Amino acid sequence: MTDDLKYWNTAILIFDGVEVLDFAGPYEVFSRTRTVPDFESRRSEDSAPSRVFTVAPERREIRATGDLRVMPHFSFADAPAIDLLLVPGGFGTRPLVEDAATIAWIQRVAASAQLTTSVCTGAALLAKAGLLNGKRATTYFGSYDWLTSIDPTITVERGVRFVDDGIVSSAGVSAGIDMAFEVVAKRCGREVAEETARYIKYRWEGGGERRGGRGLAAKA
């Protein structure tokens, strides 16, 4: 890892009813990224620009869609400092959007994180937390109106893969993988993103359907 690339703690929120690919796709991208190419570099964390982990409201087994059982690395109470927060979607966001403890945790983490992102209806949780107020954002195509109902000041971009307006939101399910690669490209360079895509055998062309914003630069 180059000396000028800050190591980021990358946290992915999980909860009952989370969509599997919403969190697992970006997890694969971020956890497999290395600044030194090739297979052998993946055997260690030496050139990893991120430490990736899952966080849940409580330290207990989470039931994702399809009844996949997942044990989070951390709970809200014991999670380490977070540089990049990713909030995925899924059917579980409907009850979670009314969970005051989860919304408060998102607000606290986003206030100090270098970057906050969402996949699918994870954008609804960010909206409830007030983080998308007056911003452009996107979400799953079946939830555009729901996002607007939570915060009418949001400009909901329809038919795009992801939107970067300081906070980075992406459309549903597989779109989170494209968004994760864009984050890697902005942080580590396009060559690193392309090499990682080759490693996981994902056809990533870069750019894609998106709207511009302030970019993915870290906070000063």
C-alpha cells in the first residue's frame, strides 16, 4: 500500500431482512481490493487499503433474504471507528426506518466518516437520518416514491446505477458492486479497480449510468 493512501475501516451495516447481494457484493469488492496486483497479494492484508467488517444493531445472528444466516463482526456498541459506511437495502429497511436507535447510529457514524454510501433501499435509512436532505440520490426502482415520501427535498435520480452527491447512493442489488468499484477507483486509482474486477471475474467498465456530484474525495 502506498504511503499516501490512508487505510480505511469500512463498515457494512447488516440487519434482519437485508438483501444478500446488497451487502455481499460490495463486501467482496472492498475486501479483495489490493494496491499490489495478482493472486499472491490476496493471501495477506499488507496491500489492502481497507479493513472491511459487518456491523449490526446487536451481536447476534442476522437472517438475510433467502434465510441466509450471518454473524456480524461487531454490534453498534463495540464497533471501531468507521471511515467508510455502507448501508444496504432489503425488505428489512421498512421496519428499520422507524428504529430510532439505528437511525441515531447512522447519524453518529456519518458525522465522522470519510464517506457514507448506500445500496438499494439503504437510501431510505440515510434519508430518515437527514443525510440526503437537498441532495441527489437513487435507490431501487420500486422505491423511488418511498424515498421521496421520507424526504421531499431529495432529487431522486431514476434509471441510474449510482449517484455521487457527497453521499454515494446506488440502485438495487448488483448496482452496489458497480458503486463499490467506483469508490475503489476514486480512492486507489482506476488500475487498482480494474485489476480487482479481473480478480473477482466481474465485468466492470467504469463510469456507467450515474450523475456527477462533489466527487468521492475524503473530508478534509
